[in-house]
Amino acid sequence: MTLLKAEEGKEYIIQRIETDDEEMDSFLFSLGCYSGEPITVVSRIRGGCVVSIKDGRYTIDNQLAEAIII
């Protein structure tokens, strides 16, 4: 299941990142978004969502959320 289908407020573990775009992969890795890390959707906004990874909160668009498999 992708992060787009995640429930708000529930913690999930990232299984993998599914993308052929190296830049997107590097960007997500720089946020701390990689296999085995917990991630929580804090809220949904138009065109994306706010997620909590480690000690930070980030706004990601739907394209990034679609690449994150939980």
C-alpha cells in the first residue's frame, strides 16, 4: 500500500521506495525516508500531505507519497 492510502495519525513502517527517479530517491533519503523507518501522515492537504519522519514534519506532494510503500 502507498502512503496516499494511509490513515491520518497512524504510524506505519516504510517497506521500500518505488521510483526510477534518482533525484526523488535522494530527496526522500535526505528526509530520513527509507526502508524500516516509521512514518506518520499528520494531515492531508490539497495536492499532498504532511508527514512526520523521525523528529521532523514535512509536506510532500502526491507524487512523492505514491512512491513510498508502507
